[in-house]
Amino acid sequence: MRKKVVLACSNCNSRNYSTMKNAANLQERLEMKKFCKVCNTHTVHRETK
């Protein structure tokens, strides 16, 4: 079963992306390097609660 998660920019905290996450990996938070429209750069985006 997969779970929908929201990714927020680590610099400006704007919630830019949503993705699906495998239910087996629920313990650790997802981190991806994505483009932030607000910062206008590639930054680390972390999973929010």
C-alpha cells in the first residue's frame, strides 16, 4: 500500500510537490532535491507531517 506525502522546501518551507511513498518506509522521512519556484533554485525538499 502506498501513501500520499507532501514535500516542502527546506529553505522557504513552501509546499511545492506531492508524491507517493511506499508504506514499508514510513519510519524515515523522504528527502529529494527538487526545483523550488519561490527560491528559483534546486533545493532539498523534505516530507511534511
